[in-house]
Amino acid sequence: MNDPAPIPKSHPTEGSYHWTFERIVSAGLVPLCIAPFAAGSMSPVMDAVICSAIVVHSHIGFHASITDYFPTRRVPKTHTFMIWLLRAFTLSTAVGLYEFETNDVGVTEALCRVWNA
């Protein structure tokens, strides 16, 4: 009758694990964005890591905004539409950055050229 509420099991995609992953990605962007310019070397691997981190960080941030402003309990169809729209934009951004990396100078080199122009 007066049993305590059961403690839910931890799951890697929810709660504190998810929050920790978001913070690691966010904090990791700072040195990732500074390192190529401080070291003076522009490598495709570093560009790929930076672009991947930016895409993941943006996706997580926009997903949190959709969850906050379009909750499933209030607007289920709009929430589903917005999530699929986010997935489409995330995929198109990743493909666009990949094309820019492979067929052009890359993100860090482009930023250096714009900065020094």
C-alpha cells in the first residue's frame, strides 16, 4: 500500500546520459573550431570532424526546440511533421557539407580565405 515509487532504469538516450552527451558535443565544438586556425594546418579529417560535430549539435538543439514548442500531447501531427522536416534539413546539410568538403576547399580553408580577404 505504501510502497515507494519504482526508480526507472537508466537508458543511454534519455535523461542524464543524453544531457551529458549534448554538453560534451557543445563543449567539444570550442576547441574543434579553434584548433585548425591555431595550428595552421587545414586537414580534411579535421574538417570532417568539425562538420559532423556542427551537424549533430544543430540537430540536437533544433530537436529540443521542437519538443518544447510543439509537444506531442498538444499538436501531434505538427510535432511529427516538424521532426521529419528537421531530419530532412539535417540530412541535406550533411550532404551539402560533404559535397563542399570533397569538391571544394573545405570549411576551414574557406573561413580562412573569407577572414583574410
